[in-house]
Amino acid sequence: MTPRSRHVAAALVACLLFGVGVTLTAVRTVSRYQTPGSSNPATQGMCDFHNGLYFPATALLAGKSPYGQQYADEYPVSRQIPFFSPVILVLHAPLTFLPLPVADVLFFVISVLLVIVLAMLCAKAAGVGRANGAAGAGGRLTWVASIAAAIVFSRSGHISLYNGYFTIELALATIAAIHFAKDRPMTAAIALTLVSAKPTFILPLGFLMLARGNYKALGLGAAISVLGAGLPMTYLAYHEGIRATGSIDMAAGLDKIVDDIGTAQQVHMKTQDESPVDSWTRLDALATVCKWTGSDPGQMVHLAVMMLILAWPMVILFYRSRHGLDDGVAGGTGCLMLVATLTSLYHQSYDAMVVVAPTVGLLLASTEFWRSVSPSTRGVLGALMVFPAFNYLSTRSFLTRLDLGDIGFGVITSLSGVALMIAWAVICVLLTRRMIGPRNRPSASGPVIG
């Protein structure tokens, strides 16, 4: 078989795997489709699309706060939404003009297409497809299809497609923000606007990009995000004020929304899969520790722990950006930023897909930094990064079938968080050694993969 034939065969196999993964997920989504208003954990197909996007966006267009209990009582949802920026609701508002079944199908198709776009961006960031690539690396189509297939078969990708959550959009935007921040700040700013939909993403990422020196992208992103959130919030305040007082009263409307958000956060954090003590899906370091201490810390403790975990990475990023060592989202820089983001603040298992870009870079040794790390160390670090995304042990399906007891439950549900904490320590140590040891100035682009 000629090299070209091998490349074609590899591409066909990768595309076939991707197609099989999408088909299996679609079949499961249809067979376990959740009728809006149902709370049956056995049927959760598209539940997050219904509860987190379609009906909240419908309420937003009607001038009703999707953060309030009144909304939860009037619409067929499990509860009001937590504090997502209304930017994400405005983005998906066009889907509300379609009948729900049509919107379900369209959102699923869009999500699958975004998986492909995410795979293409990660491949590009890792240098796949450029001229003079490493021999035997394979064609661009093979790598893109392989990355997309890995995402679909991962726990993170599968559950995002199955539940209809917007994690794929967040992962794509997060990686794009890091990748384009230096050379295309406006593109990065638009990506950051989408990231701002979820405070647990934008807060750690914002601090890390600040330390990296991405001031223009952050400034533009902040301006667009404030405008994008401010306009729909003003619209909601106008209608909620009229509903509360019978006349135009913006202050009363804003007070109502603020109260709604506070109540929504309390409701959100009291559910089992969100609680740091009882959750089987949370990845952040604080939640991992709380499983064993039994404590349920408040928001200020979460923020304090976030800053503590981000401090070391921020020093490293500050140094690397000012000494020409930044190697992009597929390199050590991206690995540090994305692992720190997941570890530092509240994150769920589906968020683990954000590490796909540095994982591809690590696998291909696509930057000088990755080539300076021994293959065994790269292998260990890569396994630690991807384990949370493929951890099917810490799932409702597995845990409900086995009576593991409190200790067994704690061990299984802590594995992903522990893996990320170790990955955080490893990448911090590796990059710090590069700072204090003899310096080799790497090229940010690294080698190219054909």
C-alpha cells in the first residue's frame, strides 16, 4: 500500500468512527428524549437545551426573567437557570421561533458541526496540514476526523450532544480566545463574549489572559460582553418593572432580577450534581477536597481558592509572555491556562473537553517546549489531562448500578479532580524549570505536521 493509500484509508476510518459516534449519540438522544417538564433522570435527551437555552430564551423574548421562580413555575423546566449571561440566550433566541422538535434537531446538527470546527481549530493550532510536516504524521483530514471522533466518544462530548448543553460552544470559544488573542484580538474578543456567558469560565480565563498580556483582546471582549449583556438585561428590567409596579420602573425591575439571580444560585448549588460534597461530575480542586471534608463553602471561598490556584500560573504566563516563550494554545501555554481554568473554579465533567487543543499539541510534540519534555512525562501529563473527559466511571449510570458506599463514591468521584490537580502541578513545575534553568527561546509556531 502506497503512503497516499494509507493516508486515504486512515482518513476513511477516522471519518467512519466519527460518523458512528454521532449516530450512536443521536440514537440515544432520540430513544431517551426528555419531554419538557419531566424530571426523570433516565430520559435526559436534550434536557439541557430545553432547560438552559430554548425556554429561557423564550422567556427572555417575552420580557420575563429566566432567573426567577415565576419563570420556573410557568414554563416546562426543571428549575430557573443559574447566572448565565443573557448573551447566550440572545445568541440562541432565533431557535425559539421554531417548533421545539425542529429546534432540537437543528441544535443537535449545529453542535455536531461545531465539533468539526473545534477539531479543525485544534489541528491548525498544533500545526497539522502545514508544509514540510513530520513524515508519517498523516493528512489534515485524518487528524481533524480523529480529533472530532475522540471528542464525540469522550464523556464530555457525548454528554454535551446528548443533553444539548452549550459546552461545545464554550470550549470552541475558550480555545479560540487563547489562540487568536495576540494576532487577531477582535476575533478573540468575540470569542470572549461567548465565554462570558458562564462566569466560571470567564473569571479564571480573564485573569490568566491578563497575566499573559492580552490586554487588547480583553478590553474589546469586556466592552462587547457588557453591551451584549446590558441590552437584554435592560429589556428585562423594563418589563419586570412594569410587571411589579404597573408602571415603568427600571429600578424595581433591576431589583427583581438581582433577587432572582441570588435565589437561582442558591437553588442551583443545592442540587446534588452541583454540590461540591455530593456531585459526581465536578472537576475543580475545591469540590474534590470538599468530598472528603464534608464542607460546603460559600462563593467567597470559591473565589479565594480560585485566586490561590491561579497565582502560580499567572506568574509563569507573565514571565513567558515577556521573554518570547509563549507557544500558544496547543503548547505549554495553552496547557497551563486550560488546566488551571478547570482546576481553579467550579467546572463539570463536560467542560473537560477544553484540553483538546494542548492534548493534540502534546501528542504531536508540536512546539519546542513539548519536544523538550521526555516522551514518558508527556504521556503521563496527557493521560492526566484527558482522563476527566473519558471518565465514564463517575457517571450516574455507573454509580447507580453499584453500591460503593460513601468511601467508594468519594474515591470514584474524586478521580477526575485529582488527575487535574496533578496535571496542574506537573505543568507548573515543567514551565517553572524552563524559567529558572538555561533558556532556549522557542519558536511559537513550533514544527509543522503534514
